[in-house]
Amino acid sequence: MECLISPLGDRVIILPNDEGEQMYGNIVVPDMGQEKPEIGKVVAVGPGRITPDGSLVPNQIKVGQTVLVPKFGAQKVTVENETYIIASENDVLGTLNSKDKTNE
């Protein structure tokens, strides 16, 4: 997917996953307002941050990784009917690793 936003500095652009409501049979269980982090896929990454001495520290996060960001710690923007999250690399709580790896 082509991202229409080019991040600057240590910013990352994240496409959030659709949360949806949980259902048990025919009963819809709404979210009770507890703050949960957003989960999404990184679609663009800036070049990195500049240190006070002028050197560039590249971002550790890569395009394609699935990450967790705080629900209220990042900016949400909508471009062409698609909602994106723009966050600093420091705002990212962590990455999710797939369970496809087999344990030996």
C-alpha cells in the first residue's frame, strides 16, 4: 500500500487495525472505555532523529512491522478517507512479533 504521507524526523506513519466490537453469540459486548493501546501496521518511516551534535540516528522501526501506540499519545489524521496515526518513534510502546515461528 502506498502511503500518501511522508514522515519527517523520527516520525512513523501507522495504519491502525479495525477494532470492531466483540460478539459472543448474538450479544454485542461494547468496549467499557478502558484505555487500550492502538495496534497497527507501519506504512512509512522517517529518516531518524538528529542529535544535538548533528549526527543522524536512524529509526529502529521498519515498514511492515506491527506496533502498539498509546491511544491518546499520537496524532490521528485522515487523508482520502483513510485514517492514519502519526507518532514519534519514542511514542511507540513496542512491536508485535508473529506466532508463526515454531518452537523447537
